[in-house]
Amino acid sequence: MAVGTYTATSSRGVYLLEFDGDSAEARILHSVQLDNPSHVVFSHDGNHLYAIGENGANGTVHSIALSESGMQVDATLPAGADPCHIALAGDLLVVASYSDGAVNSFSVDDRGILASQKQSLRFNARSVHPRRQMSSHIHNIALSPDGRFILASDLGGDFVYSMVLDDDSVMQLDESVKVKAGSGPRHMAWSRDGKYLYLLTELSDEVMVFARDGGRFTHIQTLGAARTPAGGGGDIHIHPDGHFLYSSARLQDDGIAVFGILDDGTLKKDFFVPTGKHPRNFAITPDGRFLLCACRDKNAIEVYEIDCQCGNLTYLDNKDIELPMPVCIAFDA
């Protein structure tokens, strides 16, 4: 597993760890020094890691070669202002540039090395929040399970943009889905069959459910996702078996909401599990047994065991993985 961190204190940047599914313990294997690598993703073959550098107007994207002996940055490119999320679509690396309101794509060569910027799609929208929604802020990239669509959430404009890739890997805007004013779309998760999209909003702390028909989306449900809404919706993921959805809430009564996914794609809220301070991101192990939560302001990753019958979480309080300001966890499946 890889962990991205903020580096304002003692962190080196990106850490590579081994997580033991029997003991639920982790050990650090290697690290590489980067400034504020707030999101990371593995290459398809697991030989590279891609990371962004969230550094104001001088944001960056990196490819990092992985080997038994360590980690080495082999390419770095500019990635706009405050890049905050990264996703891999085939041989295309897609980056959400928050302050630019842009979706930037980068080509990756056959060795897995970051090669060049390919495209930049900029958006210009605003909504009702007087401070957070004066312009577009792209926060998340979500590739559809069939690989046909790239979705981008615009926290500043209250939109989700759906783009298709043509034969030359060029993104073409297909649909702009307007969501409730002031909600602030943050992160998204697809159902395994691609029929439903789940959107976590940051400003309104809600989960919205959309039914998908081809490239079109219809809103079918909205549920609260925080015990005490504080404008801090964090992250959202679906359990590998497709039966449960999890979302994190920050800033007040921090924790993770647990939803059951019904046959028609709608949700029922079953549990709310308190966590450490500022659960900005979390990840579920590929085997579905554990949820690891990056609690930024606790300087630790908390480990939770998942009850695969009901989806509830049990905190393993002696298994914390101590790292400075962890903000992203990625597993090499």
C-alpha cells in the first residue's frame, strides 16, 4: 500500500508499506521525498506509483518507479494550481486541478513513466457559497467501470461533468449534471455494474445517488452523511462485494457513515462510526476485510475490521499506523 501525506511537519512525502491481512499490522518498506503528495495511485502493473504535489499555483504530478531496493521519482511535470486527485484511465493519467477548475490529462509511456501533458479542460462555473463557490474547483476524477466515461466533480460550481474518451484519448465533454446549489460535490464512487453513481458533497455533508442510463444521469436519492453537518464531507468508497457504502465526515463529530446498498441502488444508513481527527481519506483492503482511515490531524492511519454481514466497523485500537499527516491511502490490487 502507498500513503500520501502533507509535508508541513516531519513527513518525507510518499511511503510504501506492507499490510499484513492476518495480523492487521503494517510496516514501512520505503519512502520518497516529495512536497505535499496529497493523492497517489498505482500503475496497472504495480511497477510505478503516480503522485500529485499540492503546492499552490506550482502543482506537480510525478511518476515514481518501484523496486525491491526503493522508490525513485523518474518524471515530474507541472499540473496546475492545487492538484488534489489523480486517476489512471488506460495509459492516460487524469488530474483534478482544484484552483484552476481544470481536468488535466497526461500520457504515460510503455515503461510506465510520465511522458507529457496531453490536454487541459477548464471549467468556469460558480454557485451560492460566498467563499467556496466563486469559481470552479475540480475535486475528484472517477472512471466508469466500463472505461467509457471520465467523471469530474466541480465543488465550486455544483456540477458533475461526464466526459468520453475518443480513439486518440482526447476527453470530450458529454454531459454536465447540475446538483443542488451549495452542496459542493467532492468525491464519487461507482456501483460495480456501473448503473449507479454515488456522490459525496463536502459543503452539505450528503450522499446523492444517481441512476445511469448510458451517458445520462438521473438523481434518485439524497441522504445525510454526517452526525453533525459541518461542511466537511471527505471521502466515499464501496465495499468490494458491492453491498455497503462508506463515507467520511470531518470538522465536527468526525467519523464514517455506513450505508447498505439496496437492489434498486438506493441506500439505507445503518451505522455511524466515530474516528480520529480529520478522516480526510480512507481505503478498503482488496479482500474487503479491513478499512484503513487516514486521520490527518491524529498523525495516524486507523485500522477497522469490517463485519461483512452488516458492514459495521470495529476499531482495532492497537493497530494504528503512525505517519505524519496522512491524507491518501492506495492499495496495489
